[in-house]
Amino acid sequence: MNHVVVVGAGLAGVRTVEALRARGFGGRITLIGEERHRPYDRPPLSKAVLFGDADTSYVGTDLDAIEVDFRPGVSAKSLREGVVETTEGEVRYDGLVIATGAEPIRLPGDGPQHVLRTLDDAHELRAMLVPGAQVAVIGAGWIGAEVATAARRAGCSVTVIESGPAPLATAVGAGIGARTQHWYDGIDLRLGTMVDSVDEGGVRLVGGEFVEAHVVVTGIGVRPAVEWLTGADIDLHNGVVVDEHLRASLPNTVAVGDCAAWWSRRWEIRLRVEHWDTALNAPEVAAASLLGEDVAYDPVPYFWSEQFGHMVQYAGHHPAGDRLIYRGDPEGKWSAVWLTAGDVPAAVLAVDRPRDLVQGRRIIAAGHRVDAERLVDPDVPLRDCVV
């Protein structure tokens, strides 16, 4: 293998480049990035950058020092075995890393709607969050909550429109979401409300009501950015289908990050996890697999969100759980643990209780059973609940 092409210059792409060099790959590496910025972290976009506490979140990798041919502002258009067709011509490869991430879903309508996915998105939106501005946020998921936090902090009048019965209902269930509803104090939170279209001057709801807004932000999720692969001889289903080694069906090809749907040995299901921890750690396995090593990717997924003055952390895969146990009062610091039928934790969500997250993640990774009766007592450390 003489030339590896990495398509996607986000965190997953640049970490794969680093991992290839760390494993001794001395051939050519080309890193193709659709944006004109050098690689950066995305989590700060909805936090420090949107708040105005930082202007950038660039990754500190010196691409010149590790001899990477970085091509910013170039998009992949199509793929055939051995060749990536880009907006600047063909790029031939011996090994391919697909790390094109995901792209925000937008709603119908002719009105302007903002999304928050890129550094430019964050700068554009931040400039519009001014005191007195009417801001409509569509979606009360992770991104919607963080945007609403920033808008309220900036002195905007905020309306959050959510189709589900509670915030975060789609992500972690209505029961968990109901515990966060009081965080939206001072915000017009519209639950069980469907959007018909985004029009000039605001949002048209199903039923005809019009919500006026100077700024509309759509935060209803993302889809894997794999349209450029539609005509390629590669398996696609909710992203690029890869095995536990992150190998795709196309020879000498791996996929990593938000666009990769990988097989989890732990839960015996295919997962696609759109969070920073995956982009940070999966590249080690992707690089190893591309170089012929036998390494499996089988993490306990983790992510976090900062919203309304609370740190929300999550680890695991809660659909594998059969019941939910709460620890602590919703007015204070609390956590929740999903248990399987055998009382093995499948996932943990912690609100301002970082020890529960750390200990819970370790218990999930080890597959330990816990004492459910002790688990409900928030004063008992999670590690002391193991049986």
C-alpha cells in the first residue's frame, strides 16, 4: 500500500491520518476536506464558539510535519475501486478511508433556516443571537437544547418547537426528557408540535399557526453524508456498512466517524454513533485494519451535552435495557441507569454526577451485574452496587 486517501477532514479523518503515521505507514497520504478550514473539533461549536468564548476549535495536528497532502475546499463526487472523483479531478488510491461525517436535515419552506454543523454555521448564527431577537429553535434534542441555551444567554426571546412529548424524547425517551423540562424556564417550549414549513419571518406549524421569528434554527438530526457513494460498489445502509474492524465491503476501504455503521459485538447490533468520542477513538482501529492488523472496535459509546447550566453525560446503548432506574431528585443532581433483564447496566445518563458516568461506563464495559435495590440510593456509589 503506497497511497492512502482520506475523504473527510473532520476529527475522524485527521485522527486516522495521525494513527496511520503512528503505526509506521510511510507512504503518501492525501486528506480531502470539503470545508476550506483546517481540521477542527465540532463539540465547541454549540458551546464555546456559539457563546462567544472562543472563535475557533482547530485541532493542533501539524499536517505538514507528518507529510500529509491536505486539500481543503475539495469535495468527493463519486467513487470507483481505486479512484475517488473530486471537484478537482481524479485521485487514485491503494487504501481508502471514508470519513465524510453527516449533514443536517432541513425542513421544507422558502424561509431562511440555520443549522449548526460547521464553524461557519456557528459564526453566522452567533452574530444573529442578539438581545431582543426572536429565535425559533426546531427540535429539543441535544443540539436544539444547546442552541436554546446560547440564545437565552444572549438575551433573545426563545421558542423551542418539539414534535415529541418531552425534550430529548427521541434521544433517550420521554421519561428522561420530562426531568429536563423545567430547565426551559423563560423559554416558550412547544411540545407535541409539528412544523409544516419554514417561511419568511418564522415557522408555520401544522394546523396553520405562525410563530414569528427573526432567526430559525433547525436541529432535528443529521443523516450520513454518503450521497457521493450512491453509484459505488459499496454496501450502504444508514451510512457505510462496516464490520467490527471498520472494514467496508469495497476492498482496502474503511469507514469511520458519523458516516460509519459498524457492527457491535457487545450488543450484537449495527450502530452508527454521531458523537465526538467515536470520531476520536475509532480511527485507531480504522488505521490498524487498513494496514492489515486484526483489531476490533467495540466501545461503550459516550457523549455529553452542556445545556441550561447542566452537564449531561451518557454512556452505553439504552435500547438494550429492559427497565430504567433513577438515582436522585430531578430538581438536583441525578442520574438514570438502564438495566437488562439480568440486572446488567446497558446505559447510564448522568446530570451533574460525573462519578456515576465514569463508574457506570466501566461497569457496562465489564458486563457486571448490579444490585437494583442499592442502585436507587444516590448516596451509594455505582461501583458499590456491583454484585
